[in-house]
Amino acid sequence: KATPSTSLSKEELLELDQKYVWHHMSPHNPNPMVLVSGKNSTVTDIDGKNYLDGMSGLWCVNVGYGREEIAKAAAEQIQAIPYVPMSQGNVPSILLAEKLNEWLAGDYRIFYSNSGSDANEVAFKIARQYHHQNGEPLRYKFISRYRAYHGNSMGALSATGQANRKVKYEPLSSGFQHVAPPYCYRCPFGKTYGDCGIQCAKAIEDVINYEGAETIAGIIMEPVITGGGVIVPPAEYLTKVREICDKFGILLIVDEVICGFGRSGKQFGHQNFGIKPDIVTMAKGMTSAYSPLSATAVRSELYDVFKQPGADHHFRHVNTFGGNPASCAVALKNLEIIEKENLIERASYLGDELRKKLDGLLIYKNVGDIRSFGFIAGIELVEDKKSKKPASPEMVLKIITECKAQGLIIGRNGDTVPGYNNILTLSPPFTTTDEELDFIVSTLNKAFSNL
Ligand code: PMP
């Protein structure tokens, strides 16, 4: 049943949708799914058809749909006080900042915003100002990877390494350099893992030297490139990046917008690699998307530089909705549910099981590579295994359409350069049952057999 209740028919709603709504991404989709309810891992459309949501929305509804406790926490907070500017304090934001420190296992100051893009913008601004006030005003550049996605705003888009998301919006912010991704399946350096000396990490050092180390403010990266096609780095890669940052006095910003909050099988994705970031950005799974909220967690030593006396030293950044009390209350309840139901262990188990089952798809000639990280998986489609030529957009769409017809939503990612958007993605809710996992894999099997 649709909420708010409406006497309009589906056809009338779609007509209004066509007339007034500008959808994200899908180019003028004449027939969008109109979803009206959800429970656990299943969403229901306006016709009553159920889908297993293999993408948790946009990699975000981690605790699954229909959590009444979260709705209640939001309603109670809105009734108590709906809004407090973050120059002041509100109780959920205080408790949440403490909880995030526990999950991060470090000493971080939490700056709240609304979206993942915002959180990254804040990270860039804090990093630049930090260096300025720390006596190194030349440091303004950021390094990120091709294929990575870091958001839609001008700075975050500048850090993004996917060409087609950027052309027509350029020129973007200056001072953003890109390096090749740690993409073993298509190694940008033509090497093979085991015999490569982790060239992808060394290449970062080269760029730093070419640019002048004294001009680099930070390196931003996700633990695993998610939206760019689930590109999982070699195990040593992030440790090497951390070492490079330390060697040159560069801040390491880890974008945990997707990998955070249990998705990786640990509280945060970087914890799988044993490194400590200087700045961590987070959103999505922070509230399981029940309400918009993001944060930039900054090591307390960096924060200290902003505490020097005089107004000149404070961080001049404000946003109206960041730290919204109801959103923070939602996040607290979300984290409580994850802890109470051991959902991180569950995500880790589900990720392992899914990976084992997905590996069976390698029998199909169009499945070139299977990659996973925690409960995230990517299936790279090719014309054939030998040439590794990316599968045609039509083939990728055929699999997605077939899965949808069978009641399974999966994602499609990669580079937005035409022809390279050839990676199917999965990131289901942590509430997914073993039977649902089997359904995901058997549906994919059917779709590949019918190609
Ligand atoms: N970083 C990463 C890794 C993301 O995947 C996204 C969104 N998909 C963002 C940042 C931007 O988040 P938002 O859409 O909330 O601005």
C-alpha cells in the first residue's frame, strides 16, 4: 500500500512522474519501479510484485527494510526536538560521535554532514586548512584513483576517476590528480600479481615526486573501489599507501561511504588491512539510509591544529542539516541493531558463502572475473575469457533485465566510459537468508544459461 495514501492509480502516478520528476542517472526512464514497501531484504512495488534487493538500494539499506525500532527512534526524536544547529549540541549527535569512535577504534573528532559527497568535501577542506595552519600552506593537491567514485559535488567529482561522470561539467576543481587503480584482472602495468612489486602503489609515489611532495595535501581512496567495478587491491596495497603517506607527510583519507558499517565484514573496510587513516568519511550504512546523514571523522591530533586561539583557526564550514537529531537517533538505533543481532559477523559469513557460490558462474564464457570484499561482489562480464573484451552493454542489460523479471535486483557498475560498464554488482542487506542467497545465485545461473 502506497504511503501517503493516494486515490491516484498507478497509471496516473506514472503520468505525473513523467511530467514532473527528473530521475537520477536513468535517462528519462518511462517506466521506473515505484516501490511502496519493504521488509528485511525484499521490496514491493506498486503492483504488489516482490523483489529481492540485491543492492540494498544504493549499497545502503544494510539492516534491511521495515525496522520499526528505527522509525520509532526517529519519531520520538522529532517530537522531542526536530532540529538543533550543529554549532550547538544535541544528545543523539553526542552519543553517536562516541559510538563512532568505539567502532573506529581510535580517537577521532566527528564532523556531521548530509551525504557522502558532503563528507568528502569536508575532508578536502579540513586537509587543506590543516596543512595551512600546520605551516605547510603549499599542500593543496589530492591524489585519487581512476575508476573511483567519490561523489557528485565539484570537489568530490574532481576526485572521482570516471570520465563520463565529469565531461560536460568541467572545468572542475583544480588540484586533483589521478593514478591507475589496483586492478589485477586488467593490470594497468601489464604485470601479474605475485611478480609485480605492487607497482600500482609505487606509481602513487612517482606521481607524488613528479607533482612535488610538498604540494600534496592528501590521498583519498576507498578500501576497495566499489562503484568503479568492485576492484579489490592486493592485500599489501593499503599498507604501502599508508607508508607512502607517512613518508611524505600526506594525509590518508579513507572513503568508507560504502565499505563502512559492517559491509566489509568488519566495522570499517580499512580494518581489514590493519591501517589507520587520518580522516574517514562515511554515510549510507551509517543510518542504513533510513535518514540522510554522513560524517567526516578526523584524527584528534589534526583537530588540535584547529583549536589554536583566534577565530582565524576554526573550520569555516557549516551545513544546515548535518547532525540532524533524528538522523543521529536513527544512526544510533541502526548501530545498536547491528551489534545486537551480530550483523557484522552475519555479513562476513554471507559474503564468504556468496563468493563460494558465485565462483560457480565462472563456467560461463562471458563471466571473466568474480571479485568480492565482505558482502560486496562484482561479476565482470566479457565477450570471452581470452580476449577479456568487455561485454556489450546489451548483454549486461539482458542479465539485469532477466534477473529483474525473476524478482532480483542487481546493480551494474564499472567505468561510465561506454563499453566498460560491464560489472554486475551485489551488495544485499545483512538480513539476507541462506535461502535468499541461493535464490540470488540460481537466478544469475538461469540468466547466464539463457544468454
Ligand atoms: N563515496 C562513495 C564511495 C560512494 O559510493 C558514494 C555514493 N555512491 C559517495 C561517496 C557519495 O555519496 P552521496 O551519494 O551520499 O553523496
